[in-house]
Amino acid sequence: MNYNILPNNNLKIFWDINNYREIISDLEEKDSEWYHRESNLWDFFENLFSDSELEQIEPVEIAALTASPILGIRDQNDTVIQVWWYPNYAIASPLEDLIKDGFTIFQSGNID
């Protein structure tokens, strides 16, 4: 997987075309409940995390009152400096977006 920050500061995560077919085939066999388990999302994003500065951010770290998946970037002092969240988490899944559309969007959040 790869990502880029869009002009509106949202985060777009998309497939690395070289692995797309193999991964899609594996994911299409999963049931809907599997896509909504947060632990599966973080396991699935592990390669993205290991190859980038992105990481999982716990809502409590930024005083967020949500159960939404949150991705972020930290500075050299381990301070969260940028976050993105998935606002439709109650009715959709970033993994389902990846299967259906080939990408998912996490909305930019402000750190003040």
C-alpha cells in the first residue's frame, strides 16, 4: 500500500498495484464483520506503517472523543503533529473501501 496527502490535507491510502490482485483475492473471502474489527485494520496496515512515518494514534492521546480509527505522524519528541481519522467508521470500513474502490480516505484533523 501507499499513501499521499491530498491538496485538502486528507490522507489517501491506496494499493500498490504489484500486490493488488493477490491481496484482493484474500480479502474478498472475509465476512463483513471481519472488516469492522479494528485490530484487523491495524494488522492490515502494518506494512504501510513500517514503510512510512504513519502510525496508529489512540484517541486518548489527542483528547479525541471518538472510536474512529486515527492515523498520525509524530515529531522527533514523540508529539503527535498531524492526524487523520475515518469519520464513517460506524457504517463503513477503510478495508471495505480499499476492496471496492482501490483506496480509502482519512479526513484531516487539527492538532491544537
